[in-house]
Amino acid sequence: MIDLHTHSLFSDGELIPAELVRRFKVAGYRAIAITDHGDSSNIDLIIPRLVAFCKETNRREVIRVIPGIELTHIPPESIPALVSRSRELGAKLVLVHGESIVEPVAPGTNRMAIESSVDILAHPGLITEEEVLLAKEQSVYLELTSRKGHSLTNGHVAQLALKAGVSMILNSDAHSPGDIWPATRLHEIVIGAGLTKDDYHTMIKNAEHIVERCLT
């Protein structure tokens, strides 16, 4: 199993990075990305520390750990510059906190994130068909999530992504130990979004491709 959207104490997660990694390893995961919430005030603090931690951890652990960031509640016009800055600081995976229906994310965030060629648009809420087609053009992965609240629109995202042939990814958006799901539950979440067992395995392959790219 692979999870490319998790949070530590560097933002609003409950665990330090070492314990986060340990818990995912014990749960049977072979790779995770740590993608704490960031904006212009803190990415220069978070990303270099995660880069150093992941480098050290990957020397001694079987589980692979990827340094990332989830740009969160960013004014849409600021997204392109912060995506570029995040990559310059060493983030191997850049997510943008999409227009979830349970948070007051600024309208236009989904589109600007896609136009900025982020790696993953997290929980994009009631994303439009036009935005989904743009995600396909820009090779941006759309996220299905097991996180409470954000998962309410999984079915909508899955339906449009499947219709357009956009690559999807399944993540937990984990903030606490209770968010680390077993494979059986993740499969149920995919089926609950109106997808199939084959779609589930495709999302696993998508995650594997991302991990391979990030670690080479």
C-alpha cells in the first residue's frame, strides 16, 4: 500500500514524522509522502526539514518516504509562484488543497492548481468537467480520499475522472493514527465511490508510478 497525502506535527497532524512513518510501516505500507499544510509563511521551514528527514530515513528503512507539501488555502493567484518555490526547496511531491465542500477554499483554486501543474489536486470537491479535462491535459492526478468530510464528493470526482480518462489516486489525508486504513477499507472506499476492483488496482499502479518518479 502507498499513501501520498499525510500530515505530521509540522502542520496539524498529531505525530512527529518518525512515528508517522513507523505507524504506516507497521500497517503494511511500503511508501508514504509527508505533505504538511503550507503557505508563504512556512514552506521554507517545513520542506527543508522534511527533505533532511526523508533522506536519513530512506537510508535505513524499507518503507520509502517522500518529502512533499500541501499548499493550503492559498489565494489562487499566488499558487503558481508557491508551486515553483516548493519545488526549489526540495519538495518531490506538490499537492494543492482543493475546493472541498466542507471548507471555505477560495473559488478558482482547483483551476489554478491544475494550470500550475501540481502533482496531485487533493479532494477537489465539486470539480467541474472543464477542470477535469484540463487536469488530463496537464497530467494532474485527482485525489479520492478516505478523510471524513472531504470524501463526500468522491463519487462526483470519480465519475468525471473516469469519463474523461483522468488518472486518479487514493489517499488518506492522515492527521492521526486512526486515519491509517487497512487495504480492505481502502478497497471499500473505492467501491463506495462507484468504481470497480480494476479501478482500485489502477490507482495503486498510479501511486507506484509517482513513487518511482519521486525517488529517481
